[in-house]
Amino acid sequence: MTEMIDFAAFVEKFMAEVPGGIEGDLEMRRRNPRPFVDTTVADIRPDRLDDDQIDSWFDYMAWNLWELIASRSTEGESGLIPRQEYETLSFVQQWDVYPDAMRAITAEVGIDGLVDLGRVSKREVGTKVNHLRNYACALMPILGRGVGVKLDLVDPLGSRSDVETCIQFGRRLWHGTWGDGPGLASGRGFTLPHLDRDVLDPLVAAAVSVEDPDHRAVFRRFNAATELFGFMLHYDNRLGMGDTGPYPLPGGGFALVRDHFLHETAYPWADVAEGMPYAVTEVMVFRDDTIDVTINDIGTTFTTPSTYLDRLDSVVVFARDTMDTPMSELRILDDDEMRAISAQAEKGVLALYRMYAKKSVDEKIWDGITVYSHDFLRPIAQRVGIWDRIREGGFDTPSELTKKAWPTLASGRAGEILAPVFLLGDGFPSVHSES
């Protein structure tokens, strides 16, 4: 019983001390007024970091990860797909392959090129070169290091240069998005207002009223069907979706911008999406200023009241037909096309369930590892033009570290390993020799 009570305290507060939300960010900043998750034009440039910088990044990210896991209530084990197993093993795989890939990308475009990549989400919708990838491409391999240390497969003192590579790669992307200051939603009041106004305003101007109940019903079905389809296409996780905002609007109210990624051709099972747009973007306008909105670092929206879509005033849905479709060629979906895509998405979800059910556990674990290891870095490497070169280096095969960790993490112990990594800060073992 004591262990249960103690664990409950760590779920309620980070390290049983720091709360979530804005109050938690303020407490972390009281403890460290200038956390290294914030960026400056000067401190993103060095490749080498000192102990205090690494510790600062580790400390804040441990709380940020705890906050994200503690607040996320929209997903979990489906019973069909071994989420914990593939997540844990994917972190390990990423720790083995990401640092070299990051160095190759940096060598190709330079530090300023990474900053420019961080600006993409300010100018485009329907792109995976976005905050989620910028945030997670650094965090996930660091968690793999933590898992490897817990399994006695990684030497925490021998991995400092790779830690530095991951941290700075992410921070350079963050700086492109935000400039000087907090690089994370948690440091910006849990908001993600990425888009520049000259990009956002024409999108909002195209929104039309949902006063007509038939039009409202078409959109509600479309939103639900494409969200679930993107979730399942990306192996039961949120890589197929993401929100930005809230964007305050003249005259009151706000807009939310939501991407659903549908025809992701990187995965062989994506043939169920044949004929769909690569991505659809919903621009939702609310004139009710009493709705409280927060968005976390993986683009998940939380509102009070939770029935925010009941208060939707107007909406427009854009299609980005291919990954490379220019912003100038976005097109608006009418009700008939939304109905058609909704029907295909609903059938596609059933087809995916049937396909996943036929696979062995090991096959599903490797599929999930592939999605995680690809989707956090592939969009960036594709944008740079060296994705094929990175894959030639063994990116798509289980690394030696992954092979060593597989028997333990695929045996049912993944949850046992993940809990302290997510909730107790164990994903961030120190690089200090005296620790």
C-alpha cells in the first residue's frame, strides 16, 4: 500500500513536488531562471556544452515529459498494437541512429540551415516539418539513452557527445520557430501560435459559418474520421495529427489550425489511403472568449469546457494533395469531398485493424519502431534532401543496441521500464563522472 501511495504522489506531481501546467513551468523557472530549453542566437551555435547546460536541459525536459504524460488522456494501449513495447524499443533504436543522422543533416545545411528548417512551420500548414518533430527528434533518442542505461547497455559517461548533438540539433530548430526565449509550448503558456499572421489571415478569411446543421454534421464527421484514420495509419499514435494556436482574432475569439496526415506513402500499409490528400488542414474559428484553450508540445488541444466543437462558429478545410504541394496550391474541400474522404477513412480504419490483427507481435513491434524512428526525423531529412543517404547507413534495420534490448523490452517489461522513465525522471541519467 505504501508503494501505491508513493507512486500516486509521483503521478500527481513531478518528483512528488512540482505540479503540471503553467504553475509547474513557473516553479521550474524559479529553480532555474534561465533553463537551457530557452534559446538565444549565441547559445545555439556551439557543438560542445558544459555540465550546467546539459543538467538544465535534462531537468526541465524531465518535468516537461512528466507533464505531457500526466495530462495526456487521449491514447493508450489498444490491445491490438503493442504500444509500450514499440515505443520503448524505438527510443533505443533512435539513440543508436539519430546522432549520426543529425550530424549528417547539420553538415549538409549548417547551423543556420537548421534554424531555417525551424521556420517552416511558421510559413506552412500540412507539413511534418513542425513543432512536434522539432521537439521530439531531440527528446526521444535521449530517452533511448536513459532506457539503455537502465538496462546496463549504455554507458552514461561515454555518450556525452551524442547527448550534445541531440540537444543542440533540437534547440537550433526551436530557435527557428520562436527566436530568443522559450523553445517549448510549456514555456509559452501552453500555446503554439506558430503561423505568421500573413499566412494565417487568408486561411481564417476563407472560413464559412457552420450555422447550417447539415454542414456542421459533415465537418464533425470529417474531423472524427480523419483523426482516427491518421492515428491508426501511424500505428496507434498521434504522429498523424497536430494542432497549432490558439490564434487571437480581431474583434474577439480565436482560431485553431489542425493538421491530419492521411496519405503518408512512407509506410507500405498506406495503400489504404490511395486517392486521399497527403494532408488536410482544418481552420476552426471560435468567437466565444470564455473557452479556455491550452496546447501541449505534441500539438494536443485541451479545452474547458471539453465540448468546444459545440461552440464552433465557422470552419474551412484545406487539402495539401502531396507533401510537396506549394502553399499557393492548397485547395478548399467542399462538403461532397469531405463526405467522400470521411467514408474512405472509416473503411480504411477497418482495413488497418484487419491488417494489424494478422501480424505477429514482433512484426507489429518493428512496424511501430519504424514509424517512430522514421517520423521524428524523416520529414527534416527529406526537406534537406539526404533521407535516402541516411537510410543507406543502416537506419532501417535493428541496431546492435536494439537487438540487445529486444528480449527484455518485448517480453512484457516495457511498462515497468517506461514508468520511471516517464514519471520519475529516469530517462535523463547524468553525464557527470562524479554522479
